[in-house]
Amino acid sequence: LAIVALVIVGLFFSQNRASHLKVIRHLPEFSLTDQLGRTVTLSSLRGDVWLANIIFTRCPGPCPRMTKQFAEIQSGLPEDKRAKLVTLTADPAYDTSAVLKDYSEWAGADPSRWHFLTGAKKDIYRLALEGLLLAVQEKTPEEQMTSDDLFIHSTLFVLVDKKGNVRSFYESTDEGVNERILEHIRLLLRER
């Protein structure tokens, strides 16, 4: 009887753990291009749980670390192909699909699971700023410390559910963040 009670409590607890991942906002529709030249939209990601970030390939700061972190998360994703990674570029004028393809290969990205997105700057910045609530701003020449110190951008990771709702934010430098993200992805994959 005690075992049955523990199983019931465990099931209840596991089913309700996603409840702390409240809907924060619904993303606006977008249409961007990935590293293989494919169009990626909010509609094409419907049914997928995805983790997003913003970087630029010439970044001398946190971008390589954040990309390596996404590669680690990619290796821990459930085999279910409905779990994806989405990386936006802060520098679409330079980060074309071809540049992002080379960068994605350096990162060991599986193109069926990890999209590196570029497109019109206004469209990327709208998704980042208004949708995902990721800070991004181009630096003026006077603000640049070096020739590749081009952008200020967030180091947050953003979790999006199967319906296109932002559900959680993670500071990429937090201890144990990758494991927490993977746990939350598994929880959201089980949602209907």
C-alpha cells in the first residue's frame, strides 16, 4: 500500500512540475532563414519545444561559450526530434546563411535540431526584443573597445513550448543550468 501511495504521489508531482513553467508571453509570427537556407517560422516550429539564444559569429566575448553550451545541451536532448535549439544572430549583415553554416559546423550542430537564424535585422531584432525578451543593440564606433566589439546582447537562454509560448529564462552562466534546461525541455515535451 505504501508503494502504491508513493507511485501516485510521484505521478502527481511529475505531472505538475511543469506548472511552475507558466506562460510568459506568446511569440509573434516570424520568418527567418537558417544556416542551410531553409525558411524557419513560428508555424514551422509549432509542435516543437525549443531553446533560443542570440550570438554573433565574430563575437570576442560570451558567444563561443554560449555556443559550446548549446552543443552540450544538444547532446543531452531527448531523442524526440521535437526538441530543438534556435540561435539568432545579432549581426545579420555579416552572418549570412553561409557564414552561419560554417559556424554551425564548428559547433557540431545537428541541422535537423539546431537552427542558426539570419534575415532582415528588423525581423531578428523584433523577435529577440519583443518576442523572446533578449536584449540586443549595435554598438556605435565610439562604444567599441576593439574592432569586433560590435554588439551588446543578452546571455540568457529562453525556453519556448510547442505552442510558441515563452515559458522560462535561464542565465547561461548559472551553476547547473544545462541540467535544469534539459529537465524543463522533457517536461514541456510531455505537455499536450
